[in-house]
Amino acid sequence: MKKYPSVTLAIFLRITFAVLESAMLFRSFLPTLAMVTTIGGSLARADEGMWLFNNPPLQQLKTKYHFEPTPQWLEHLQKASVRFNSGGSGSFVSANGLCITNHHVGADALQKASSDEHNYLRDGFYAKTQSEEIKCADLELNVLMSIEDVTTRVKSSVKSALSAEAASKARDNAIAEIEKESKEKTGLRSDVVKLYQGGAYHLYCYKRYDDVRIVFAPEQQMAFYGGDPDNFEYPRFDLDICIFRAYENGQTAKIDNYLNWNPHGPSDGELTFVSGSPGRTDRQLTVDELADRRDREVPGWLNLFNRREVLLNAWGQRSFENARRAREDFFGDQNNRKRYDGYVAALFDPEIWRAIEQREQKLRDAISANPKLKAAIDAYDRIKKAQAELAGIAPRYGYLEQERPLTVGYRGPRAFYGTLFKYARLLTRAIEERGKPNGERIAPFRDSAKESLELELFSTEPVYDDYEILRLTDSMTDFAEKFGGNDSLVKQVLAGKSPHARAVELVTGTKLKDVGFRKDIYGKDAAALQNIHDPMLELARLIDGPAREARKAHDVQEEIKEQAYAEIAKARFAIEGTSNYPDATFTLRLSYGTVRGYEEDGKKIPPFTNFAGLYQRAAEHHNQPPFDLPPRWVDGKAKLNLNTPFNFVSDADIIGGNSGSPVVNKANEFVGIIFDGNIQSLVLDCIFSDKQARAVSVDSAAISEALREVYRADTLADELEGKKK
Amino acid sequence: MKKYPSVTLAIFLRITFAVLESAMLFRSFLPTLAMVTTIGGSLARADEGMWLFNNPPLQQLKTKYHFEPTPQWLEHLQKASVRFNSGGSGSFVSANGLCITNHHVGADALQKASSDEHNYLRDGFYAKTQSEEIKCADLELNVLMSIEDVTTRVKSSVKSALSAEAASKARDNAIAEIEKESKEKTGLRSDVVKLYQGGAYHLYCYKRYDDVRIVFAPEQQMAFYGGDPDNFEYPRFDLDICIFRAYENGQTAKIDNYLNWNPHGPSDGELTFVSGSPGRTDRQLTVDELADRRDREVPGWLNLFNRREVLLNAWGQRSFENARRAREDFFGDQNNRKRYDGYVAALFDPEIWRAIEQREQKLRDAISANPKLKAAIDAYDRIKKAQAELAGIAPRYGYLEQERPLTVGYRGPRAFYGTLFKYARLLTRAIEERGKPNGERIAPFRDSAKESLELELFSTEPVYDDYEILRLTDSMTDFAEKFGGNDSLVKQVLAGKSPHARAVELVTGTKLKDVGFRKDIYGKDAAALQNIHDPMLELARLIDGPAREARKAHDVQEEIKEQAYAEIAKARFAIEGTSNYPDATFTLRLSYGTVRGYEEDGKKIPPFTNFAGLYQRAAEHHNQPPFDLPPRWVDGKAKLNLNTPFNFVSDADIIGGNSGSPVVNKANEFVGIIFDGNIQSLVLDCIFSDKQARAVSVDSAAISEALREVYRADTLADELEGKKK
């Protein structure tokens, strides 16, 4: 599964320049071999790159594929593309607001809409009529309407004499001002996006849809067929889709730019395009920072993922209802564990490591050789020093302040894992930050993020006491283990109780489960908050000081790195020109690639699977989990055309956050939907290669066939295929 | 599951005085409240204690239960008790060598006897005739024949002027000499056991049985019904038994002392006895050492168990055969994770922690108040300092030298997890240690342990390349993560390859899978070994130097602690007299207790479950794993007397290593078999309480009924019940 967490989180990251922390949110790509080549001056290119819509790879497409997309072609695809705040991509596929994404992107919404009576996440859902569509608790869709270069204005705000902290504040201020102005002028969500490590700043304006309803989801077992064992593998047999409908003013949204549905999918060897929001790449990191990541950071995250996976698995096995409650978090932890196991494996591959070292050496040589640029070489050392400082700050920052790495949505810092603490933290911070000038606030509390914050804070997502207690007990135990039972903050947090007893007290004692109470608190000022005696809010207040201290120490070092990386990036631009795409930033990008298979251990892996293969795989595993077929699919076999292509691979350059991205052909028709990369694509985190690394998609033909023959959703299929309205 | 690893490992521990490392092998109990009370002078006692057979709790039994076991009664029970080198306890239950233990103790043997064709571990086994019994690959049974006090001789070997290192060597030498002499004189396995933290040394002589055959095992699903969710829980429904037969000279062993089978089990409120080999308790540790364990050591082990559990679970899900290969290691990791989660939870309970602190304070006060003893107070500081040194040594020691914590059998140190490296390490060490005087060797290479070593080294246990590669890749990755990719030893170990590529090279390149090759190498001397070019042996030689260095540094600190603890123990004896039992040492002990239920969250938990409860539990979980019933049990329901008692609890003082211990009544009849403790007994690791903590047993009535009605094993049931032969 590829998945990108909530937009709220993304905003945190972008504005705090938290390179370290944000790296945890995605399959982080490192500079590619092709870019190494670029440094060397060659023009040879694979199907590489996550290109800006205002700087598309026109030359590459023309040279290699003799294809020249028009501005209209690009605008249509841009405006048909949708970003999900629950962490992923999608696209409009009907004039009446139908929007398709992955099941694992929609899972959060399905989970929140479920109860112990209706398990839509597990069992699937289909609204035969519009009146049956289920409104999502807190799902927001964003459509990119315009891009404006605001680099000059942002950069001019930072005077050269400023200290690191002051520079950061000045830049944040300028960004907040631009966003606020734009928001007031256009009414659109307005985000300033930092590109090229601060080489450029673009203002992105989004149309928001916050009335989104669930139309269709298959059984999770079909969306995630093969489970953890098949995750990141190929061949695959997954119907990883989920269909929503956007509404405006209580009516179905009228969509001008939507993709026409091609019910036949792509062909072997066909050129395709991927339009989506890849989360984050780190293709510019220094060798020193990568070594620290390999030896310290990623192992630390894996330690957490392993711990969580074991915790949720053990608890989930105690009853069906437990399993249902933990299901999505559990899958998230498994997914991250597999992803980062692959990432670490790649970084410990000497061939890859040599290429990383060579890439840096070549750039250093080029910088050193240029008298105007050579001062930038010092930046490498500054990064190394800052990284060492960050390692020292990491424990306190990680446990008290840093947002949950890589889980779905914000879940509080490592020491306080759960929905209720999250509310307490957001409320406490919202009230305090509100008293500051907009530009000085922590990112999610700025005016531009107000709607997203309130959406999250006033969510009607169900909260289960037992599940909250389980997670809070474990995370406070983790905290106590890390700092020791004699640590004074640990003692204050536990208040003379065991982690379990304290978690019970906090969870059963707080009123934060009640949306009304949260709204009431949100309306108060800082002075009034002091008089509220709610144990969870009091805990959030207790750790707020130490947490903010850790954040401050962390941000100072990040700012030093930020400036150093900007200096290197500047030198790189001077050498490379603008021929390259910037690192991914969970903003809209265009990738392209050919549908094609690959070789593995001397065996040819064809690009397509089909329904026949699905039934064969189930039979090989005696239809046992996670290879079991839902009853509908057992019964439906006779009606299905078993030769229908099911999943396919292409060599497009994608990453976490691209989940749910539409795959379109040259005619701009929807021919498939990205949902994963193969295991070899985990290597792509470090080195680009199109030898084996592949993006994995569901074929549009499979979607049409399954909707009609298995789910008897002809009305929906007709609407997708434009046969009815 | 309670399980104690191999005897070989136990020998390592006992002789190296590895307090730290051995604590990982058991559910470590800490001093009980009753002992605190004892310090205060009270005589009130619960059913507490793991008593020596040469110093049984006669007074307690007489006072509380008006029962006075005779010397003959004690000798009979002692000699009917059996220690399993695969990690647990058992007892002879027929004149012709039948020996019963837990399924999870026999699991290692069942696993080794299985193949992809016959999965006896999963599916069970029954030899209808003696000729069908399966000889175990490397299982050794020990029966304690005599106990002799050798304290004076051991202690007189240590002159007061000796350095810590020299003292340790002198003591080891004396012990090795005593063991050797005794072995030569009696022909029996002879172990000197350190008791009361070095207050006393007793020589234990064992009769060994190394021709052991499998007679009966139920399906693992019935032995471990409810799986990880029900592990350490009550009520329970587990048939956790496995029956072997001992042979001598190719004939069934003739057993004089065996337990008569009582087919009715015990009654509510009845006094029962448990005779078995509890692994290790740590009821004397200082507050400082326990704080270090709570904050550093146990979290480190849990990190490893979580990592392993996730690794083996993910791999096991890829195919049925993978799951079979990893099954036992996987269950071991889950078991340890649950156990240590409970242990840490207890140490973070402020009530328990206060009791620990008070216990130490009382003892300190009593020592300080006595002019003859008060010099011993300094020992507390020496322990604290040594513990801090050990924390610094821990990473290198743990990854390169320390035996696998808490897995079943020796598996190599943390960095090199797998059977093949284990052989390489054992061979390399055996050859090198052989050249030294017996007393200076590392424990498992002394003459007294020769047979056990060879049993392990020449095992015919199947070795699977894929499983070896999986584990070695992961553990070398763990090693590289811990020390960093730039560490010179990491670089030497990986030899310019990725952990996976290196593991493939090592596993596919070594000849150590071949028993003949291992025997051949074992016959060589150190010079000849240098000329063997086998990649795994070369790796073992490469890390031998650094590993031995880490061991040496570790042992120096352990010896300092050893002496300091001995000083405190000496002072304690002076205060307490001999009224107490010593900490457990995986040697035979006698516990006692009443069959009785308890209260939980205001609910009464009755002491017995029955077969009807089993079927009810399966129905509640829709017969889904891990609550599914094997077909034999579904079919057998009609024939079973559903009111037959199945499992029961008593308040006897037990711990890991007691698994498989017989439960006998006052008539010395077999009425049940220990297989677990409830979740509240995890608290017993820190504080004794008979309020809720309970030992869990299979009722003898259930065994008789199941053998006859479900397994149609009347011949076996008849032999057990003494109806034939």
C-alpha cells in the first residue's frame, strides 16, 4: 500500500521545514542514477520524474515518445485530479462528481462510517441510489486551480543579516501573509509550496470539497487481496478502489474537468501518464544525513512499527470487534514496516551506497571547480553538525512533540498514542496559538488551515474506550521505558499510577469524546482553559512546555539545515539549470511511463494479470486468509470474463501519496489507477532504476467488469462509462 | 506457555554467573511480600516457595496443612521427576519409561521429527505400538539421583587476596574439578549448583536418558488452544501434554520411581504439590539493578521479540510450509513478548515498586544496625557501579557473544540468528577451548558438558536454507543498524555485500548442514581449523576475538556483582537464618498449594474448567483460529463426558521451567500437569501474591478421557492408569 497521511500533517511538515520528520511520511526517494548522469552532462533519460504541471517534461516526451501534450490537455488533467486529505490521490470520473481513489485511501472514511453493526471497511458498500450515499465524517478533497510563482516575495522577506531563527520567522511570516491574502481574494484554499529545497516558492490555490459521500467500496479482502504477504509484490490481484461523490450545497457537484472512462485499459508497451500528489522525495540528501537515517532514524521507526504491529495484532486476535477497531491502524503499521525494511535493505546495499557517494562527490567536484559556487561546499559540514544535534534532541522531540510518523492521520506524539490525546493537544495548542500573529503560529493553527483543523477537531469518528486505553497504556509505557521510571516528567505524566491505571483514568475521565464538549472548549480563551478540569486536557497542558522546548531546539537545527541545503540547491541549479523536476511535496505532479513487464531471478514477469490468475492463486492457498475470496467472488466466477486484465505495471516514477492517482492514455482517458509499487520499487527510495522497479495499477477494464458482474452495480458502471447520467 | 531453554544454555548461565543474561531466560521473580514480612520477623506465610528437596518446608506443611511427608515420600517424588534439556519439567508415569510433559516442552522434538510430509507438531502423533515410537533427534532427560553439600570445598578455593577475575577463575576451577571427579566416580552427569547467591554450593548428580521416543502428542491447536490471545489467561481449555518413553540399551527403561496415575484429578480446596525445575528467580536483586532492568534491559529484549515476531509472522504468512518451519520460534517469541510486557507493566506499577524499595530498605536497616554486618552496605554501591559498566558493554556483548535470550535452544548471538551460525560458533569454540585446562574453559565446553554439546552439535534437526537466510539477513541487518554501516566490524562481517547477499553466500556456501562435515571438523585441532575454507566457520572465527573481549569485560563486572551479592546474601542469612528457600536455578524444587479460584474485576473465577466450556468458547468465536477445534474434537464431542474437568488453578509458587511439572496429591499420585500461569502471575515476577496469581494445570481426568474418547489411545491410557503391563 502506498499511502500519504492527512493534509493537516502535510502542512505541519511543509512549514516547519521538518526534513527529518517528514521523511517518515513517505517512501522517501533519493537522487536517481539519472540525476547523477545529469550532473555529468548526459541527456539520456529513463521515464523518470515527478514534474510540475507548470513545467512539464515536454522535451522528453517529444524526443522519446513523439508526443506533445497541449496546454489544454495539461489543464484538463490537472483539474480532473484530486488530492485526498486522508492521504492520497484520486480523480473525477463523471460530470456528477464521482471521484475514484484507492480503497486504502478511502479506508479511513470507511472505518469512520462503520460500526459493530455495519463493517463497510471489511464488507464493502454500494449505494444503489444517491440517497443511500454515506456522508464522510471528515474527508476533504482538494483540486488544484492555479499556480503562481511567489519566489521573489518570499525570498525578499529574509534579510541576509538575520539569525537562523529570525530568518525562519520572517519567511514563515511572508508565507502566511501571501496565503491569507490569496485566501481572502479568491476564497480558495491557498498554500505556498516550497520547491527545489527553497530554490522556488509557488502559490497553489485549491478548490475544496468537504461534503463527500461514499458510493462504492469492495470488500477489503479484494482491495488488499494477499494481505501483508503480497503487499509490495507482483504479480498482484487487487481491486484496490473506492468511489466517492462530491457534493456542493447539498447537490451533486457539477464537474467540468473529469476523465473519460476507457473500459478496455491500456496495452502492453503503451505510453501512460500518472497525475497525482507524490508525498515526499529526498533526492538531495547528503551522504552524512543518509548515513544517520540508515543507522539511527529508520531503525528507530522500525522499532516503533514492530511494537505497534505486535500490539494491535495481539489485541485484534482477542475478538472480531477488536480486530475491526484496530484494522486500519494495524494495516498501516504492517505497510510501513515492510516499506522501511525495504528502505533499510537498500541503504545497506553497497552498490546503492557507492552510487550515492559518487553522486555527491560529482556535485561537490562541480561546485568546487566553480569559483562563484565553491563557498557552498561548507554547507555539507553544517548539515553534518546540525544532524548530530538533531540526534541528541530526537528522543524528547520524538516522544513529546513530533507528529505520529507514518500512521494514517495525526495521532499525537509517540508518548501519547490515541485520538483523545490528539484532541487535547489540538485544542490546547489552537487556543494558545490563536493569541499570536498568524505568521508566528505553528502551521496547523494558521488562518489558512483553520477549516482543516476544525474538520479534524469536530470529527464524529467513533472513539472506543478500550482501544484508546490499549494504545495510551502502550505508548506511555514506551515513554517510561525510554526516559526511565525515575525521570521527573515521566513521574508527572504517570501521576503516581501505572501506565495502565493512568490510561484508564485519562480515557474514562475525559469528556473529549463528546464533540459538543470539544466545540465548547474550542470557543474558550487561554485563561478560561486553565479552569477546565479535564484529565486529558490537563495532561496536554502539562507536557506542552517541554514539548514546545523540544520543538524549538529541533526547528533551530532544521533551519540551519534548510539554509545549507538551499545553498547546495542553489549551486546545483547554477550547474544543472532547470532541466530537473523538484523533490515531491504532496502537491500535484505529472509522471509518465510505459506499460511493461520485467525479469526477476531469470523469470519473465508479464505486465498484466487477469481474473483467471486470481482464482488460481486462491486455489493454491486452499482459499485460506489472506488469500481467501469473498463469497461474492466465489459465486461470481461463472459470470466473469476470466481473461479480463486485472492489474498491470508500468515504469512511471511514483511514490507514497500517488496512491489512487489516475493512469491516463494519450487521449487523456482513464485506463487505470495506481495502488502500489513492487518490492523492487523500494530500492527506488535510494536509486532510480527502471530495470525492475514498477508502479502497480488496477486496470479500468477490471473495474468495469467487476462492477457489472460481481457487484451488480450497473448503474454506477454506466455513469462511469458515460452511458447514462 | 512457560518454557525454559536448553540445559546447555542453563550451564552457560550457572557457571558464568551471568545474572543479567540469565534473567532473560525465565519469568524472573523478585522477592516476595512474604519475604519482606520475614525480614520484619513475622512467621505468616502463604503457599510460597520453591523448596530444596534436601530442605523441604516441613514446618509450613505441618502448621498449615497438618501434613508431614516422609523421607521416602520425598525421595519417590524426586526420582519420578524429570528435567527436559529442551527446556522444562516432566515425570515418569509408568514402570516402562512413559514420561509426561507439556506439548510446548516437547514441541522442539516434534518439530525436529516433522517434515513437509508429516507435521507432527501441528497434527499430533500417536504410536499405537512401541515399534512406531519416533526416536528424538537430540533430547536428553535428567533425573536427580543425589544431592551433596560442597560449599566448603568451593569456598576454600577462593583466597581473600585474589582479584575479581582470579577469584572467578579459582572458583570455576574448583567447581570443574568437583564435577569431573564425581562424573568419573559415579558415571552420572554431575553439576555443582550455586544456591543462595553463592551462600551454598550443592553437587547434583543426574541419571541421563538420551534415547527418548515420542509416544503421543495432541494437535498443537489443542495443546495451545486459544493461541496467543489466551496465553497467560484463565479460564483455559488446553490439552498441553506430550508423552515420551525413555529407552536404555535399546529397551524400554525400567523405572522404579514413577507416579501412580489418578484418573479423577484433584478437588477444589485440595492440597497439591508441584515437583519441577523452575528456571530462575531474582528475588534478591537491588533496587538499582531492577531499575536498570526496567528502563534498559527488558525494553531492549522486547524490541528484539517484537522484531522477531513480526519477521516470522510475515514470512510464515507467505506459505503453509514457511509457517510450519517458523512455527515454534514464532510461538516462542510471542510467548516471551507477552511475558515481558507483563513483567515491565509490573515494574512500572508504583505499588509494586514501593514494596521493592521498602524490602530493600528493611534489609539495609537490619544490616546497618548490626556492627558485624554493616560493612556489607557498601556492596549496594558496587552493584550499582558494575551495573552501569555492564550497560556500556551491553551492545557488543549482546550482539556478538550473549546466547540468544529466551528462544528455544541456543541460536547464536543476536547478530547471527540461525542454526548454521550456531554450529560454526560451537565448533570454533569447542576446538579452541579443548586446548585449555578444563576449569578455564567456557562452561559448555567443559568435560562435564561434553555429551550435551555433542548431542547439540550432531543433531539431525532439519536445516532449511530459506529459513536460515531469512533469520541471518534480519539479524545481520539488526547488527548493522546497531553499530552503523561505517563500523569496521560491520564492514568485515558484511564483506562488501548487503546483509541479504551475504546471508545467501554464507548459508548456501557452508557445508555445516552436513552432520558428517560437522563431525569431521569437530575432530580437528585449532591449526587444522585454520585451513578449512568454509564461509560460516570463517565468519565465526572473524568475530571470535571481539566476542571474547566483550565476554571478558562482561564477566569481570559480573564477578564484582557476584561478590557483592554474596556479601549481601551472607548478611541476609545472618539475619534470616535458613528459613528461606533459595532463588530458582533450573534444578529440582518442591512447591505446594491449594486448588482454588479467585476474583477478577468483581467476578468469581472458579478453579476448574471442563470440556463443555471448551465447546462453548469455540462456538463464541465461530470456530475461527485460534479458537478452532481440530476435526477429531468436533467429531469426538458426542462420546466425551462434557463435565470432565479440563484445566484447574492452584496457588503454588511456580515459574518458567516448571512447565510440565507433575501436580501430585498427598498420596503422591499424579493428578495434573502444570502448563502456564495466569496473567496475574506475571505480577509475581515482582511481588508474590496469592490473591489472584495462579498456576494453571491440565487435569489428569481430562487426559484420561481425551486419550480414550478422542484419540482412541486406550492402550496408552491403560498403561498410564496401570491397568496392563
